[in-house]
Amino acid sequence: MQLLQAYRWRSSSPLPSGGLGGTLERMRRIGYTVLWTLTVFTLLALAWGLAVLYVQSAAARDVAALKRSLHYAPNPNGLLCPVYDETTFNRIRDLHGCRALPSLVAELDPAADHYYNHTISNLIRIAVAPAFRRDPEGPWTKAWHDLDDLWYEQAVAPNERTKKVERLRAWWRVEGHKFHQPWRFWSAKCGTDF
């Protein structure tokens, strides 16, 4: 009986801070610190991913809106001319810049209106031009000159359209990483500069 009472007394008394209880408390504090740190980093990574997704989807929406806005209207001479929403074109050119490149390349279609392909090709050239102009001897010099040769002109013959589009897509697969880094959602500038 005395042994049982002595056991109860020891188990009910708090452990000294230097013993096993102090070690457990320190481990618990470290665990909470690690848990909070992991939570913060997880939330930051989630916010980063959502920002990248938002920026890329906004660029894709504007490229799709540009396609929907393309129509033909008579000019003063009575000829039908292609017309598109200039606000959307300017937003893609100025606001999205190289962030729109994946959507622009995906929009190239040999069966699509040749003027639309010409417009998309122009937007691609406009988006990558600043990287070349900032540093003409940079890693994108060859890519810029290759793109210059691949430019989809409005007067491309129908049998050449498929070849031009495929060559532009192949150029994008090989050289696109030099101009577009999806993780850099905050910048519309192409290239590796921040």
C-alpha cells in the first residue's frame, strides 16, 4: 500500500524542468515552430502558384478575346479589311508581353484566318523584341534571328501556312524558355532580366 501511495505521489507531481518533462516541452515548442514555418511556406507557395495561374489565364483570355473580335469590315474604298479590338491587342502587347507567349503560340493555326495568324505572329515578335534590344549579343540573339526568318507574313501562300506555323511552334519548343519563364508572373518583360 505504501508503494502505491509513493507511486501516485511521484506521478502526480510535476517533473523538474531539467528532466524528461523539460525535454518534452522543448520538443513540443520545436514541433510548433516547424509546423508554423511549414504552414507559412505552404501558403506562400500556394499564393505564388495561384498568381502564376491567374496571370497565365488572364493572358489566355485576352488572346481568345482577340480571336473573337476579328471580323472584316469595308474600308472607304469598299475593300474588306480585317478589324480586331485594338484595346485587346494593346493589352496583350503592353500588359501581358511575354506572359502571353504560350497562349499566342498555341493560337497559331494554319486553318485559321491568315490575317489572324499574321497578327499573332506580330504579337510574338513584339513580345520577344525587348529582350533582343536590351542585349543584342545575349542568349536570345540566334532565337531572335530565327524568329525573324519564321515571321508569318500576311501574304504567305496557302500551301506555306502549315509549314510556317509548324516551324514557329518548333522554334517555340526549342527557344521559348529563353523568353518566357512562367514563374516570373510579376514581369511582362521577356528574357532573364528581372
